[in-house]
Amino acid sequence: MGKKSHNHHDKDYYFELGIRELDSGNFNKAIRAFKKALDKNPGDPRVYNNLGIAYELTQNYEKARETYEKALEINPKSPSTLNNLAELTLNEGKPGDAAFLFDSAISSDPLYIEPYMNIAKMLIEMRKYTDAEPYLRKILEIEPLNAEALNLLGVITTVTERSEEAVKHFQDAIKSDANQYSVFSNLGTALRSIGDKKRAIIAFEKALELNPDSISTMNNLGVLYRETGNPEKAKYFFEQAIKLYPDNPFPYLNFAELYITSGEYDKAFNYLKQYTSLVPLDMDTLFKTCGIARMAGKLDDVTDEMESFIKEAEPADPRVDTVKKWLEMVT
């Protein structure tokens, strides 16, 4: 049988070509195909919606908005177009207008998950956790094993101090998709907050297995091993973090805490100095650095830090007088 020829006169030919080009990442070719599709069928809202997506992906946001709005003139209740326009509106820095459009998309099709997810993410970004939560719970009514919704609901219940519930949501998310390192990391955080450090370590180690370069996971593992009395393991993870991210201040601070705990103030001081060189105006740590220097007999090495603390601290801060006394001891 001979190869089937494409019928360019088919009204859907250019629309389908545009979809293929869009899926292949050929956005400008997709735009050309969708424009030809509109020549064939100027009243098809599907074409306008996908043309809007192509314009948005080429960062022609003005054209994208015009095209989405044209699609809505033809089909005012299209949930996908309302959702796309809402996302564009949010990217333009108009969350209130975006929320209205997301809710409109939901009203048009209450079983369409995308607008629920998008408005929930927007509200979480704005730290409006109690407003975001109902949207995520609605997703789970529609799709009980939606891993992303379960993970986000776990995040919300963690930050709103419902960590026992958060653990369950993260565990359910893992049952649905066990390949997302962020879910294991979030589970580790929730387990640690309820005092289950042993299982928190297991969760963070799985997170690190999935994402070996995650500095936050290395730090969390180091801290947990320090807290559970395994300093060698703690050192290993802090060293790995510093090796991969030498400009990140937190492994230095965590290393310092490890040595303060063991009374090794010389070593703690060296790491605190490295931390304060990266974060010079962390007043609490600056004060701690001066105090540890005194305990290590190294006040001479922190005159700059003491002068900086005196200069930057609030005048009413009672620690200023203490630092002034230390400074007088070496000047």
C-alpha cells in the first residue's frame, strides 16, 4: 500500500501540524501553522488558544493576550483558555485578576484540575496557606492519588504546624510517585518536627539518593546526625556540602555548631569566621563569633567583627556593651 498523502485542504491539517510543531518545541513553525489554520477556519477557538500558547512560549506576551482574548470571544467559557489567560495574567504581576480567571475556569469545568493547582501554587507563593488548602483538597476529591497536590498539602500542613497530618500526605504522595526527591525531603522535615529523627534521616537519605547535589538535604542530614550523636557522619555531610557549594554559608555555621557542642572552640571559631565572611551582618552569629573567639583565646582575630557589631547593632541592644568590653581587652 502506498504512503497516505496529507490533504492540505483538510480544515484540521494546519491545526494538527501546529500541535505537532508545538509539542516538538518548534514554536515559530507552530505559529505559522496556526495562522494558516485560521485562514481555513477563522472561528475555531482551539486554534486561537494554541496560537496564544505558542506566542507565550516565544515571549510575545502582548500577542498571546490578544489571541487568548479572541478565543474567549468565540467561546467565553473555555476552561483551558481561561486558565492560560490566568497564568499569563499572573506572570504580568496581577494576582487578583489571575485569581478571578482561575476561578472562572473552575466554574466552567469543576473537574478540570489545572486551575485548582495553579491558584493553589499562587496562594502558597503569597503565603496564603489557608486560602490555598481548599483548592488542593478539591483536586484530591477529583484525583485522590495526585502526587503534586498531596505534596503541596503536606507543605501547607507542615508550615501551619500540623506535622502529623503532613507526614501522611507526604507518604501518600510517595506511594503515588516515589521518584520526587522534594517529597522525601519534605517528609524528612515533617518527621523531624514531630521528633522522629531516625525516620527523618531515612527520608533525607532517600532524597539525597534521588538528588545527590542537594545542599539543603546534606545540611539536614548533617544536623540530624549531629543531634543524634553521630559527629563523624555529620562532618561527612557538612564537608560534602562545602566541597560542592563553597560559597554557601550554612554548612560552615553547622560545622561550627558541631564543634561548639564538643567544646572544640578553636575549630568552631574557624568555621564561624568563614560564615561571617559570607554573611557579615547576621548579628546573632557575629556576636556568637566574638564570644567563641573569647573562649578560644582569639579575641585579637575578631577586632573587625567586634567593630562591625558595635556599628551595626541597635543602640539599645544589651550585647553592644559586652562587645565593647571585649574590644577594650585587645585595644
